[in-house]
Amino acid sequence: MHGAGNDFVVIDARKTGLAGTDHAKLAARLCDRHFGIGADGLLLVMDSDKADYRMRIFNPDGSEPEMCGNGIRCFAKYVWDSSREKKDVISVETLAGIIVPAVIAKNGVAVGAEVDMGEPKHAKDPRVTLKISGKSIEATEVSMGNPHCVIFVDDVARVNLPDLGPAIENHERFPKKTNVEFVQVIKENEITVRVWERGAGETLACGTGACASVVAGSLSGRTAGRVLVHLPGGDLDVEWEREDGHVALRGPAELVFEGKISI
């Protein structure tokens, strides 16, 4: 499945069980684009005693992020399409807490979801200065349940992402590493973003990264509360309601193929 090009191997662990399986090693194997299926992450559908479902997600390097905005839309589509009970709104247990996606359906098929991503967390002054290869980079730190470092630039196409991405991801300021977003403001309600994801590298889209970019833009007065976010894999609609503090993420989710693999 994929959400705006951010792709996932989805396994229904309620059916498969995966008892005794090392999920980190399994993710590294299945996400390999040459010797596995190929994906930006492994997404597991599980039972929960706290919510309707539980979602676990693993990066290609075996690390487990707290949340994934594109992943949870794919999750919502999977459980809606595969369930007899078509609940438009579900609750999902994640490492970032309980997340509530609402399915967007057309002609009986889920095509996307709107997700209440909760409240972002940030310092009163979230601006930081990073020293990278002797140069100073101004950034904004935002958490969407997982860490983000947002950097505003004049032209995202000119950013040397393969060099700057891992340098910032592994910067000493971030002992647990961080996701990195480079953001170009087109106008107050439209931005373009390139993403370097923690544990995955450059991806075509990042839902939490899009949310963090809009929050950082709003905090700095660069953008409005609702913004169309252009990413290499597609567009996401992000809205930060300053009154209740919650961020809403709207975007597509698509099934690419189904199959079987021996694990």
C-alpha cells in the first residue's frame, strides 16, 4: 500500500500471528527493494485492549517510529476494506498514543482518510541553530509524537538532501535521531516539502513531516493554519486548529497489490 508514494508492506498480524518473529529483522528483509518486497516501512495490524486496533510500524533499518501519518491512512483503508463492519471512524493505538482516523470512501472503497494527529509539541521558542560542516543552519523543532527538524529554504530542489539529511538526522542534538524536512513556502496556504525520514532515508512523502512543516510555518508566521503540502509523491492537506490545538491530516491511501511471502 502507499500514501502519496510513501509505501508500506502491510501484514495483518491478527491472522498471521508472527509469534516469535523478530519484527525488526523482518522489516529489514521485507523492505529491501532488491531481495524483499520493497517498502519504506513494515506496517502491522494488531489487536488492542486500548483502542479498536493497534498499529506497529518498522523502518527499513529495523527501528520502530512512534507514528506515521501516511501509514495510518493505509492502515485505516485496510481495516475498512477488509472488515464487514464499515466503521467510518476508528481508534488506533500507536506509540504516540491513540490516533483517530476517519475513512474517506467512494463507491464502497476507501480512498483515503482524515486523521486527527493530536496536538503538536514544541518549545515556547522552537527555533534552534545547528552546526553542520562548519555552517549554521536555522531550524524549528516540532514533535508530532515523533521528532522533526524543519528547515525553511528558498528552493527545495537545490538542497543536497543525501548529505544534509543524514547529517541532521544524526546530529548530536538529537540523541534519538530526527526526521528532517526542507520547506519552500509558495504562498501562505501552499508549501513544497522534501523529507529525510529517520531510519528510512529520503521518501516520497511523510505525513507527520507535512504536519510538522505546517506547524513550524504557522509558528513563524510564514503560513496559514490550513496548507496544501506538495511532496514528491503527491499532495497532502494539513490543518492546524489553533483553538483546540489539534492537527488534521487529509490524504490518499491506495492498495498496490496483495500476495504471499514465506517468513
